[in-house]
Amino acid sequence: MDFFIQQIAAGLTNGAIYACVALGLVMIYVSTDHINFAQGEMAMFATYLAWAMIDAGVSYWVAFGATILIAFASGLFIQRVILKPLETAPVLALVVCFIALLSIFNALAGMIWSFTIKQFPSPFPQRDVFGNGLVSVQQIGVVTVTLLMLCLLTVFFRFTTLGLAMRAAAQNATSARLMGVRVSWMLALGWGLASAIGAIAGMLVAPIVFLDPNMMTGILVYGFAGALVGGIANPLGAVAGGFIVGVLENLVGSYIIGNELKLSFALIMVVGVLLLKPAGIFGRVIVKRV
Amino acid sequence: MAAMAQSWATKAGIGKVAMFFWVLLAALPLAGFVTDSPSFDYYMFMGQSMLIYAIAVLGLNLLIGFNGQISLGHSAFFAVGAYTAAILMNFGGVPYWLTLPIAAGVCFGAGFLFGFPALKLEGHYLALATFTLAIAVPQLLKYKAIAGWTGGVGGLLLDKPDPPFGIPLSADQYLYYLCLVVAMVVFWGVFNLLRGRSGRAIMAIRDHGMAAGTMGIDTGLYKTVTFGISAGITGVAGALSAITIAYVAPDSFTLQLSISFLVGLVVGGIASLPGCVIGGAFIVVVQNSSQSISDWMKDTFSLRYDVPAWAIYGTLLLLLMFFLPNGIAGGLAVLRARLGRGSRQS
Amino acid sequence: MAALLEIKGLSAWYGQIRALFDLDLTIEQGGVTALLGANGAGKTTSLRGICNMIRRAGTTIMDGTDISRRTTEDIVRMGVAHVPEGRGTFVALTVEENLRLAFHIRRDRKAAERDMEKVFTYFPRLKERIHQQAGTLSGGEQQMLAVARALMLAPRLMLLDEPSFGLAPLIVQEIFRILRRINEEEKVSMLIVEQNAALALELADHVYLLETGRVVMSGPSEMVKNDETLRKAYLGY
């Protein structure tokens, strides 16, 4: 039973990180209909920035905040400079572009910081919560940060006019323009937010898996699975999906297939959800216009 | 772009150029009889790799360029082809040449099966599913339960075949010809496929799937079969690579391999057959010069660590998408039209 | 009365196809102008051209400022509210959110709150449905919502694209009554595109007749109303 509880706790911790990644993906998908393959590498790169700051003597929380801001700005920048000219390009051009970004960020990290793994500090102590070795403060911390972020985003999208404008732009760009909303900037803002959320995910996961340029590859796949399970057009669903995938992954990994096939399990989940329930568990079916 | 693809695939005039080109490729190893450069065999090996990548890119191009289905998972089919050949040679004692059609069949099956779920997916979603496939396969190949067959993390070591019937060629010269013959057969096959009725159906699905459906084309069947053929071709390339390198290991078949196919495709030109050869050659050139490019960049920008090939791939993809979206072959076609018949063509 | 919007030589294209040829049009301050014509005459295209939503050429001058090269968003921010063809409802937002979207570009929050109250006096039906998802509204209610959304922008000029489209006659009459009130009480000028010529002629004081992208006649609406041959030839009644 203890082992089971441990697995659930670990699953929820991983799930929180997948939820962050999924949330970033949803953010971009909802505003632009694109699936950002570079989401993971952007998060990884931001985490390296945080590491470099901490390594240079900046305190953890300052580095944390600064990294989020930098990630936000670079997300904005990437959308304005690289993706805006491709707004009307075919899907293939966009996919190639995302793959290019993925490669560039991965290579850049390797070039600047090398491919050897690094230790990333955690703001939370490794200590137990209940003194019985089941749940650590670290795990509680990760989940809390994710939920906090979700709350902030919900408040932003529900109760601010800027959030409302972003939702409107995502839903009906032409109509939003006729309400004076600068749609193109709303998309950029979506990218900025996605990039910032990704950075948080990266900084949360780095203490657990160690920091290296390929850190996010597997996590991105789980993020995809989470986003799809919850419904890729639905932020709340994506977070729930992330947690579900995290727990499932841990249980299936420890009781059924072992840890070696975890990525294949993600593949099965991705293909399975796309086939059986493309809108996800919590999503509504989107009718395709012809 | 569609019109251009059509002209590449069907224009009779291109036949002579292509013929000349293949003859030139066939003549290259003969240089071995006049040179005694110690690195000649290495050049032959590079030639093999170029041809193998050309075949793999052709497989991908058939799917992406001509049929409009995006795959980031062709490294997986390349891996299946390579492992099929390796396992058959290692455990079954099957002669190397016989592994090629078997690998093609196995990969066709795998591609056909993956093509079924792919039917329901379009654009970004298909890219996503195949991306996941590319990530999952190396881990799957390392799986302990099948390590008896795959050699696990360490992979399988094979014997390099010698030329048969006492032909006076070095092993690498001979393997070059093997790759060349296979490439010619595959290119000829695809050329004919695209020129015929099925080819028009394949391209019609790309240009307007629904309209193609209403014209009586069984789009589902065509898409799955195209996925199968595409995977089969890439699988043959994989088998050839296992034979020529005489070694297979899981970490050769990562997402990066898929990306290099994509680079070859975009560099050569989407929906261009000659572009596949250009793309294949390009991949090998980049791989071989990445070390010197890296050294040069380290000196120039005083970097501490190596510049990985990824950096070059990524930058290149981005630049091409912006400045040469039809690839080198497309750029050449435009140039030819401008130089040749003036503005009439454009 | 001075001209609020002056259009000179407006042309517009859909891809390679030219849909509008050198349209000249003036809208008086506080006036209601109707743009009439058959299907494909270029009525909707004219509105899109004014708002820079398609490829176009020519000059549009709003209250002395040249807005020909401004983006759609900027033109809207300058006080041109476009009620689009098909109503442009944000179906997944609530009625209230549809209206509150205007707060995004309005500096004067208090005035915007007051406008919201005022909008509900014009359209009490929307107030009853305030928390409902806009996609669940009836066609007539969605049309009201579209007008209400435009009104929330505190516009000086409203461009109305077939507000009667697909609605029951009673609803249409109600909407046109409200439009008249808005024109009189809010001093909002209007450029209205309609297939239902009789209805538009009631509301408008000035009329332009379009045929295949060109103006074939313009003048005070009284003139058109009283000229039977003109009505029969172009408006079919």
C-alpha cells in the first residue's frame, strides 16, 4: 500500500509538470491552431538561463522570476519575427519551422552549456511531509506551483479584458478585429504566455531529472498526451489530462510494463486518444469547416 | 507547386538529363582504378550514404510532397528496415540481397498499419503522432525482452558482404553499385507510379482531398497504401544502411534522423524527384563537414563547446522556409525558366 | 451638415477578381445612407473596403483624417463600428462577455459602464440573456447582440451589413425601429447595406444603387421611393 501511495504521489508530481507543458501547448493551439513542437526545447533553454543566473550567484527566486520574464519576451519575439510572416503558410511550412526551432534551441544549449548533465537546485526541501517516507515537500511544492499558476491564468482569462480579448481573438479573429482587438498581438501574447509557462515547467522538472539539453524530449511527449487526453482546446482539461497521464504513467510503469517502455506507452496514448476521442475527455468536438 | 511537381514527374525532356545523371553516378567508382588515394574507399562510403539518404528522402517525399501527409516518424521505418535486415542476416542466415525486399515488405506492412490511424489525422495531428513515434522507437529497440534479437543498447554487428563472382571491385565500390542499382530501381518505380493513374490520384488527394473523394477516388485506401509504400521505400534505405555500415544500434534512429530526412526533403525540394538526390547528398555533406563547421565557429565566435549538427539543420530549415520554399530543385527550375524561355514561363 | 466619411475611387479585389470599381460615396454627419443592389453588386465588398478587410485602393477620409491605410483595428478604434455579415457572434462567450469585449479598447471605463446600461435599454432582451452563451441565442437575438456590440464601441459611424438577413419580419421591424432610435438618440451615422430595399428606404435619408461593382444612381431616398420606374428596374418592387 505504501508503494502504491508513493507511486501516486510521484505520478501527481510528474503530472503537474506535464500539465504545465500541456497548458503551454494549449495556449498556442487555442490562439493559432498550431502544435508547437519546440515547446519543450524552449522550456529547456529557459531553464538553462535560470541555471546560469543561479550559478552566477543570483538568488533562486530572483532567477525564477527573471527567467519567466525573459521566456515571456522571447516567446513574444519568436511569434512576431518568425511566425507572423508565415501566418498564411501551409501546415508543412509551420511544422518545419517548429522542428527548426526545436533543433536550434537544443543545439544552442549544447553550444553554450555543453551536453553534460547539471544539477538544478530546488526551492523545496527533499524532506518528508508526514515523516513516513510517502510524500515529500518537493512533491507538494511542484503540485502547488502548478495549481497556483492555473488559478492565475484562470483569473486572467476570466476576469480581465485583455484575457477576454485574447479569447475573442482565438475564437473569431475577423470579428475580434471588428471590435478593435489587435489580433496579431494577441497571438504573440499567447506565445509569450506559453513560453513563460514552459519555463516554469522546466524549472520545476530540472531538480528531478537533472538539467541537460535533451531533458524535455520525453516530457514534451507526455505533455502532448496530457493535452490530448484533456482536450487540446481546453486549458482546464489539459491540466487535468496532465495529472491523469502522470499518474497512469507511473502506475502502468511500476505495475505492468516497467519503466523501459514508458515512451511507447505515451505513443499508444497519443495515437489512441487521437483515434478514439480526438476532442479529449473534457473537450467539445470541433466541427471542421470545409 | 503542384504544377511544378507535375512537370518534374511527367516531362519527357527530363528523361535525358536524368539518364546522363545516372550514368555519371555509375561511372564514379571507376575513378578508383586511376587513383590510389587512401581515402577513396571512404569517398565510396560517402557515396553509399548519399544514395541511401536519397532513397529515404524519396520515401518521405512520396508521402509529404506528393500525398500531403506529414510524417516526422520516418526514422522509425528506417529503423525497422535496418533491424529487419540485421536480424535476418545475423540469426536467419539470409543473404544480404534478399533482406532488401523483405525489409520493404515488413516496412510496407508497418507503414500500412500506421497509415490507418493516420487516416483520421490531418496536418498538425499527424505530425504529432509521427513525432511521438520517432521519440518512442529508440527506447523500444532497447527493450530488454527483445534484446536477444536486437542486441539491446549495444546493437548488432554484421559482416560486410564481399563482391560476388570474384568481380574485381573493392567491398565499398561494390556496395556503392548495390546502392546505386537499388536507388535506380526505386526511383524508376516511383517515377512510373506518379506518372500513371494512381499518381494522379495520390496528388489529387494532396491538392484537394474532399474533391478527390467526390471524383470516386478511394482516398482512404490511397492514403494508407501511400503511407505503406513510403515506409517501405524508407525501410529499404534502412536495410541498405545496415548492410553498408554493417552495424545497427538504437541510438542511430532518433528523432534527429527524421529531422535530417526532413532537411533533405526541404533542401532538395518538396515534390521533386531529382530534389531527393540533391537532398540525400546534402545531408551527407553536412554530416561530414559539421565537425569543420563546428571548429570554424568555435574559433570565430570563441565558443567553449562543439556546435552540434542540429544547429546547422535548424538554421537551414528556417532559412529555406523563408527564402527558398521550393528547395534547390525548385530554385533551379525557376532559374531555368527565367534564363531559358524568358518571362513567358512564369 | 458636414461629411463624416468621404470615399473617393474605392476599388476592391478578391484575389485576382475586381469586385468594386471606383466607388465615390459621402456620408453626412448624423445621416443614414443605404447601399442597395442585387446579390454580388458589391455592397458587402464596399463595407469591407472601408474597413480595410480586403485588398483595396482609393481614399477614405473620416472626419478629415485619411484612414485609407489604417488597419481594420485602428479604423474601428477611430469610431467606425462594423456589424458584419453573419453577425460575427463570439459563440462560446456569454452575452455579457461579447459586450464587455469593447472595454478592451475603451479608456473611459465609467462611460463604458454607462453605455452598457444604455445598450440594455435598447435591447432589454439581451439583459435577460446576459449570462447565456451567445451561441445559444436565436438569430434575431444574435443580430441584436451584433448591433449592441457595435454600440458598445461608442461609434460615430456604424456600418450595418444586412441586419435583416434570415430573420422573421416581426423581428426585422423591431431591429429597424431600434436602429432608428439609435440614430436619433445617439447621433450615430449609419451606412446600411440591405437586400430588403423597402425597409432600408424607410430608414435612410440617402441612397446609393450598386450594380456589378459600380454606382448606377444615387440621391435622396424620397426620390427613389417616388420613382416607380427606378424601383422596378433596380429594386424589384
